[in-house]
Amino acid sequence: MSEGGTTDDELQGGTLVALVAMALGIFVVANDFTALSVAIVDIEGDLDTTLNRAQWVINADTVVFGVLIVTGGSAMPWAR
């Protein structure tokens, strides 16, 4: 029994859930980035822009998506 009345097994279970949630979030962001990287030529053609500007669109999407994953994860009840 550790301080605060929780057992070490409860702490390790919560740590495992947090680890799995973060790993899943990283996988989703990486998967999104990979899909956009494959489609960059089509994005460039559809938006009638240069490759440099299309890369900025992909980077902005990745940053916003990553921030939403992290802030959304902080709302999980077991993360508190």
C-alpha cells in the first residue's frame, strides 16, 4: 500500500492504460501524416499550389491533429 490508500497494482494498471493511450495517439498521428505524405502530389494538384505550400498544409494538419489528440486525452476520467 502506498501513500493515499492506493495499491501499487492500481498505480501500475493506470500507468499501463496511460501508456497504451499515448501509444495509440502517436500511432494515429503517424498514420495520418503518412496518408497525407502519400497524397501530397494529389493535394498539390487539387489546390493548384506549389509543393512547398502543400507541405505547409500537411505540417499544419499534423500539428493541429496532434494537439487535439493530447488535449482530448486529458479529458479521460482515468487520466486524473
